[in-house]
Amino acid sequence: MADVLIHALRCRPELESLVMVQSAVSQALLSPDYLRSKLAGPRNGRARAVVGLVLPRADSLLEVLAHVHFTRAGLRAKMHVQLPGVGEVDCLINDCLVIELDGGTHVRHPGKMVAEVLIVLGNREAGHFGPSRWTPKWVPAS
């Protein structure tokens, strides 16, 4: 298993090899530390960087890929966050936006997924929505 993954890390595209490594780690077939120990030297920097993208606890490969796309877009993505009164959410972006990662929409169109998140965050920054204490109350006409 380790030989196959090391070869994939060196030869396959980044996200393909990440999916392979994450699958093996999630099934407890080996650890990221073990792989890193086999990838010493300057020629393995890219492979070590891919191993660094592995999530310690991922419920799906979708979570791993989404995390990569969100962080590469400059977003702070925290996975498996416990929110009081809500429970665990798949992803919390910039400490304010909850993302539940379900279905093919997120996998097939990562650029669209990131763009939609950026639009929501932009609307929040512009003050288009926020906690009710900041939202003007509607008062019926008399």
C-alpha cells in the first residue's frame, strides 16, 4: 500500500493522489507520518505537501476536496466544528458561514462552489444580512 501511494504522490496529479492517500488514512491502513517518513529529501517536497492536505478526520472525500478548494481561495475553513445549539457542521468558513457538504453539486463544480461562498461572504461584508439585532425592524404603516 505504501509503495503504491508513494508512487501516486510522485506521479499522479495532486488531487488524485490526495484522494488515494486520504482513503488509505481514513481506513487506518497507514498514517500521514509514516508516508512523510518515506518522502525525505528535496525531490519529495510536492508529495509531502499533498500528505499535508490530509484531514485527520474526514467523513468523505468531498470534505477533503472542498477544504482544499476553500483554503486555496484564501478562506479559513474549519472542518467538523461543534456549534452550540446546532451540533456538528461539516465546515465553518471564516468563522461565520456554515457549509454542509452533500451531493454532486460540490464535487463536479468546485469553482462554482467557491464562487457562491465568496458571494455570500461579500453580501455579509456589505451588511446585507446579519444578526437580527443589527437588522432594522419592519414597522407597519399607521
